Amino acid sequence: MKIRKFLVLAGEESGLIYAERLKDALQDAQPDAVMEFRGYQSEGFKTADLAVMGFWPVLKRLFFFLGVARTMKRLIREWQPEAVVTVDYPGLNLKLAAYAKARGIPAVHVVCPQVWAWHQGRIPKVAAAITKLLCFFPFEPPLFKGTGLDAKFIGHPLVDVFAGEGRAPARPTEREGRAPARPQIAILPGSRIGEIQRILPRLLAALRLLDGKVQGGFEVIIPAANDKAYAEIKRQVGDNPPPTSCHIEIIRGRARDVLRQADCAAVASGTATLEAALARCPTVLVYAVSPLLAWFARRVIKGVRHIGLANVIAEKTGTPPPMPELLQEAFTPEAVADRLSAWLADAGDREKAIVALDAAMDHLKSDGDAIGNAAREVLSCV
């Protein structure tokens, strides 16, 4: 039986999920072969140690990352995989991909770096580092036209996840045949403690402004991304108690279920806004950073007018942005409350928002499932 060897490198939890699914798809595509996979984790490196963001945090751990690079380069030389597949995490992954490519090993990168938002001058460098680029967004491959890089749109894996999960699970009152459930709002204030501390107090203040405006009261569900986030959210809610017309429930995980059940949502910028769009949940995107970082971002981000992925897709494909964005000074409790109350009060307004979300998300669909497409593209290189 043939043995096939692939080095699959994912340095963050989100990428690791895609990497594990890709390994399964590669095995399914080659049922008569024995697949051997190695990566950062097989060499003893923990994802939590690798997932460091920002210039200074990385600089402080420079010797650690230099050690990671040396170990993985030695593995490439000695193990000789058929292909190196890097998933997101471009800082280190693209360097290792370039090292493999220089040694004649195909290097496939999954998830296009966000060159469409900033530093488009990086496009030739990215193209030179890899053999093939597999993109989740349809507007990304044309950016590499003329570079010689084989860049392909494979669809977005989250489309397949939502399609596989089917309709939203029924709310308890619906399952038990009781009176119709009260309106439900999903609040997703981010996963990092700093994000939660900046964003959640404003959202809780917005909920107090909704007091008396929603007939019969309303429910709020806040899914926490991890245990640390759960503890911080619980502390914030304790310090900023909701109005009597509002019942707040904090849960661990299950963000997709919450978004598919909710009547509307307020969500911190990030992948969660894309999940909200795929869940067909009318959503106001919110975000705030330090004034210095905001000043820097406004000067660096030149390729798009929006930060929400659903809005970027709409912008790039010529459809109206489906998700209101409240950023920095515009992110006020009053503005959030106005948007949420409008959706809760007017079913027609909600339906218009859903239609706009659907129009944007249709652009993420491709022939076949995204991860299966990725596996076929990897195998075509070897």
C-alpha cells in the first residue's frame, strides 16, 4: 500500500480546524493509500504558544519562533513530504512554504492573506513563496493575475458548515408548545479580554436603552468563546445589570446556534460577523480600539471601505453592504439601540436585511464543498 506524506501547518485554532478537515478530505480522496501527516503540533509545538499576534508580542518571543522555524525546516529536509500545505497564519507559514518550494516541494497555501485590505505591494512576494493559493473569497484570485501564481477560489468552508447544520434548532417555548418566545438578541462582544472590556459595556448600555421599547420584553444570549471570556462577560453583566424587561443568558460556545435562533444581533468585527451573515441574522457590526491604533488602521487599510467580511464581499461584488457598521466614535449605545429596535419592531425591515445578507453570501458558494475542493487541488500538485 502506498504511503503518502503531507506536512500540514496551522498555527491558530481556526486554521487547525480547517487543517483537520483537510486531512480527512485527503484521506477520503485516496482511500487506498496510507496518509502520514505532520505539522507544528506533531513536533511538540502548542497552538496556544504559536498564536501570538502583534509586533511586540512576537518580538518578545523571537527566539522561540526562530526555533520553530529551524525545527520545521529540518523536518522538510529530512522527512521530504510530497507537499507542504500551509493554512492561514501567513507570517511563519509563508516563510516555510517558500523554503519548501525552493527545495522543489509543492507549497499550497490555504486562505489568502488580506492583501486586498492593506499592503498590496506584498502580492508579488506572496506569489513567489508558494506554488498554489486556495482562496475563500471570489475577488481574491484576480489580485494575483500576472504573477504566475495559480490562485483559485474554492468556496468558503463556513457555507458548507451552515448548509450541513440545516435549520435553526427550535427555541424551548416552540418545542414545548407554549406561548411564542420573546424577541431574542444575540450579543457577541469578541473573544479576547481586551475586546470584551471595550465593547460589552456599550452593548449592555444599549440594552438598557431598549427597556420599554420592545413590547413584552426581550431575551439576550451571549455566547462566550472560551472560559476566560465567559468569566469576563459574567463580571461585566454583574457590573452593568440589565433592565427588568431583559433576561440575559451567558453560555459557553454554540455561537452559530445562537445566531441562527436570534431575531437580530450586535457582533464585534471578525469571523463571527460572517457567521451571522450565513445564519441569516440581521446584524449590526461594532468595534472599538485605542485611538492610536484607530489612527494607524485608517492610514494602513486602503483597499476597502468596510471592515465586516459580509460588507467587503458586497463591496467587491457590486451589491449593497448588508450589515451596518458602528466603529470607534460612531459605536454608541444609542446607535446600537436604534438599529436593534428597528429590526425588532418591523418584520419587513428584518426581511430586507436577510435578503441583503443572502445576496452577499451567495458569492461564497462554489461547485462542491470547499475543503473537498482544497484536497483535490493539493493532490493535483503532486
